[in-house]
Amino acid sequence: MAQSALRRLTCLAILLVVTACESSPISPDATRLVVSSSTEFDPERVGVIFVISQGLYYDTRIQIDPLRREGEFQLLSNQRTEFGPGQVGYVGGRFWEDLNHNGIQDEGDHFFLSPLIPPGRFVP
């Protein structure tokens, strides 16, 4: 009986992973970050970010926007980023958007703090 339950749970986990991998990483219905140039915390400024290397979606809240261009940032493009919580490369939600599309962090880009809130999930 225990093996049967374990087998069902394993099949369900595999089905969830396969379904998540087959679906589009960003759904058109996914909540977008609402961004403005205010340094005040606003609980309404929420969104969802997809972490590519984990295959997971995370809720997030913008806490500082804009953020001074000092220290490390990770690229956020189309609500997607490479690294998430628990991974080397995740810098605590310090994101930059390459607004002038030159691939370089410079004055023409957007820098802000928006930590990802665990746990991640397979669907937006």
C-alpha cells in the first residue's frame, strides 16, 4: 500500500514538471510589475518574475525604485531573470532593465529593488 501511494505521488510530481516545462514560461495573463519613480514602499506594486534556471515563478514587491547604480545587479528582461533565491548569482532582488538595449548597465537603464518571495511555483 505504501509503495502504491509513493508511486502515485511520484507520477503526480513528474506530471507537474512535464506540464510546467511544456507550457510557455510567461503567460500573457501573468501579473506585470507596476513600476514608477518613487522610493516609497507601496504594497500595490507587486508582480511575478520567472526564474529561468529554476523553472519557477516568484511573487515580488518593488521596495525601492529607482535604486542607485551601485553594487551588483542582475538583468530582468520581459519579467524573466536567470537566478533566484538560493542560487549563486541571485543578488537579493537588485534588478536592472536594459532600457536602451545596449547590453551595458548605464545611465539609460532602470535599476530597482524587488526581492523574490519564496516559495517559487510552477505556474504564474
